Amino acid sequence: MEPFSPELLKGKVILITGGATGLGRAMGEKFIALGARIAIASRREEVLKQAAEAMSLESSQVFHKCCDVRNPDQVKDMIDAVESHFGHIDILINNAAGNFISPTERLSTNAVDTVLNIVLHGTFYTSLEVGKRWIAEGRCGTMLNIVTTYASTGSGYVVPSAAAKAGVLALTRSLAVEWAKYGIRQVAIAPGPFPTEGAWSRLSPTPELEEKMIGRVPLKRVGNKEELANLAAFLISDYAAYMNGEVVTIDGGEWLQGAGQFNGLSEVTDEQWDALAALTRRRK
Ligand code: HXC
Ligand code: NAP
């Protein structure tokens, strides 16, 4: 069942970095169904072209442009191209990311730079370029940054990503205050595990690792891309107009499972609880 009016995003022009695959594509498809026109930008021309063709409900509704967000000149050219196609941009979704699991001591400095440059610098360049234009034109807008739950907690084995996403979260909260006076709103989503080709091939490449991941989620399942796309649609819509600087977690309770000191007690059986109750009640 569709939770929104099909006109929720009518007339909006939305730029999604990394919008040809995974969560970016799921968001794009949702936004189109809700009346938006979208631009998708990432490095691989063929992937972009195929996605744009498959996503378009009508001609010129999906624009695509090759861009490596690590390169500020390419970011500028990409935004020029989107503006000349659609005239302007209303909403920016910073979704492009790079990540892989590795013990930190095995990383080269280039591996560190690669992830920091895509996630932190890329997001910053895109927000800066779009923000400068909105401010110069007096245009209101919304920026949605896709972070992770470990942006707040940190996480071993994905340390460049954790550091970069923490930076993106700081960017979200900082600009929420600084650019509010221009009518520019900032929000973020912190997803837990959502199986996408890009994430799973780099972060959960074996069935054992996937099972472990699901086992950590109190709801005992991974996320569905549609669930994330619905949240994103709400956050960028006018219904969320008073939300600014907020990060919304969508992870089935995963990070809280790890955080709560006694959450491991969910392993205890009924019989064991009977024995434990006898011991703990005796203390009265
Ligand atoms: C150690 C690695 C590595 C790995 C690459 N490197 N993969 N080091 N373990 N698995 C090192 C390389 O050896 C090289 O260093 C440096 O990183 C750059 O690698 P390249 O392959 O040359 O970089 P590039 O072609 O730019 O590709 C970037 C990438 C790649 C990040 C490495 O994975 C990519 O394109 N990713 C984009 C999509 C993606 O990551 N999606 C997942 C997002 S999921 P040297 O020193 O050898 O030159 C996410 C949150 C998930 O972010 C949360 C899950 C719950
Ligand atoms: P994905 O499909 O691999 O998405 C990453 C996208 O970023 C790809 O389309 C990729 O396209 C693009 N990209 C990578 N490097 C780029 C660069 N230098 N310049 C421009 N575009 C670049 O993975 P996903 O799971 O959908 O991830 C989407 C977002 O969700 C990311 O921000 C990720 O951190 C976040 N997230 C995902 C999960 C999850 O479980 N899936 C959990 C938490 C957070 P090209 O390779 O063609 O450039």
C-alpha cells in the first residue's frame, strides 16, 4: 500500500548522487512515483544510462551525468548539466559512498583517502556547490545525507567509513543551523543493514557474515529498500518542513541491541530465567 499521495513531490527536481544503484535507485524510483523529476550522478556511464532508461516513466524525467564526487570540477560540471536540463535543483540527496571491511592496520593511506574522499569530501563538495547556488539565487532547498548508524558510535573494521560518515553527520548538524537563514534544511538517514549489491559484496560477502548481521537485529531481518525510500520521501517532503539537523535511524533496533548492557540476556531460556529469578528475588 502506498502511504503517500502520488503528488507528494510533484514538480520537485531531486539530484541523487549514486542514484543508479542500491538505495539511491530505490529512492529515485519512489520519488518519481511521487511526481518528482530526478537527476542521478555517479562514475559509471553505462550503469547510469541503463538505470535512467529503466526508471523513466516519461521522457526527460530522469537525467543522468557522469561524475566522480571526489573531483570538485566534475561536481561543478555535473550540477551545471543538471541545472541546464531541469532549470534548477530543489533537493539534494548525498548518497554516493565507498566502503569495504578491513582490519585498519592493513589499510594503505590511499585506501583511507579513497573512502574519506568519496564519503566526506564528495558530500561536502556537492553540498557546497548546490548550497552556494541556492544562496545566490535566494532558493530554498533540502539536503538529505545518507549516513550509517556507526556515524554516531564508530565501528571497527570500517574505520575510514566511520570517520567519514561521522564527518557527514557533523556537516548535517552544522549546516542545519548555519544555512537555516537561507531556507535550506538538512536531514540525514542512518540505515542499518539493507542488502544491496554494492554494500553486500564489500561488507557481507559470505552467508556466515550475512547471518551474523541479521542475528544482531532485534527484528531479526534486514531492511527493505522500500522502507528506506518511504522514510526519505517523508523527510524531503513539506510534511517534514520543521525537521532540521535531525538524523533518523532505520535499523530494526540494531545499534541499540549492541549498546544496551543487558541486551545479551535475550539468549536466556525460560528455565534459566526461573533459576535466575530464584537467585535475584532472594536478595530482597
Ligand atoms: C583493503 C582495499 C580494499 C579492501 C580497495 N582497497 N579495496 N584495501 N581492503 N577490500 C584499497 C586499494 O588497494 C587501493 O589502495 C585503495 O583502496 C583504492 O582502491 P581502488 O580500487 O583503486 O579505488 P576505486 O576504484 O576508487 O574504488 C573505491 C572503492 C570501491 C571504495 C575501493 O569499493 C568502490 O568503488 N566502492 C563504491 C561502492 C561502495 O563501496 N558501496 C558500498 C557502500 S555501503 P592502494 O594503496 O593499493 O592503491 C556503506 C555502508 C554500509 O557505505 C553499512 C552496512 C551495514
Ligand atoms: P551502492 O549501490 O554501492 O551505492 C553507492 C553508490 O555510490 C553507487 O551508485 C556508486 O556508483 C556511487 N559512487 C561510489 N563512489 C562514487 C564516486 N566517487 N563518485 C560518484 N559516485 C560514486 O550501495 P548502497 O548500499 O546503495 O549505499 C547507498 C548509501 O547508503 C551509501 O551512502 C551507504 O553508505 C549507505 N548505507 C548503506 C547501507 C546498506 O546496508 N546498504 C547501510 C548504511 C548506509 P559508481 O560506482 O558507478 O560510481
